[in-house]
Amino acid sequence: MYRRRFLRRAGAVGSAATTVGLAGCAGVGGEPDHDVGMLASAYEPREITVSVGETVVWENTSARAHTVTATPGGIPDAAEFFASGGFDDYESALSGWQSDFGGILESGDRFEHTFTVPGTYEYVCIPHREGGMYGTVIVEE
């Protein structure tokens, strides 16, 4: 499952030197160990497409603290809200962050969510939302 995503993102590889360079970006066995990484102020990739029933894994690959929080009105009506920290809605996640850094993902921490409803899901890093740290998951049937 992850190998296909990696190859789609990496594109065609033309030389052995490039292949070796790309292999260093992957986890053990040549497959990435997460779907979305977190840079200092961006998700990488910013948009990902998955199938219904797939689980997306976010990993904080930076030294800064981050969150993963669905945006208000940014998920399909029948979909389950998701947020690092296990909050039930955006307002609770925001309040949790502001009061005690709720939902914090430190460097190396991971968060995952399984998408069961097709549609477009928008999410944000609460502490870096004003800096434009938003992402999108597109879930296809």
C-alpha cells in the first residue's frame, strides 16, 4: 500500500544515483513509515489521495510541535471528526491546545486516522494555522 504512494510521489527514476538518493527518504525495506510528514510550517505532502477504508499516518518529522485537526466544516457531513489528542470537535481541540497544548505531536510522534466516508477532508496544525499549515485528504471509493 505505502510503496505505491511513494512511487507515485517520487515519479520515474532515471539513474542509479537518483535511486540511491530516494531510497534514503524511505523507511526500513524501502517503504515510507508515514503518509504525511510535518515540516517546520507545512505538511508534506500537502494533499494526499486514499481509498475508503485506508488509514493515513502523520508523523512529526520536524523539531517543532504540531497538531493534526480537522477544520470546522472541512469534512463530509457523515464523516467522523479527527484530531490528534482525540478531541470530538474543533472547538475542543482549539481549547485543549490553548489551555495545555492538547493534541501536541512532538518530533517523532505519530497520529493516524482511518477514513470511512468518501470526500474531501481539510485539516490544520492549530499552532501554525495563521502561517498557512493546512492539508487535505481526498478519499475516493
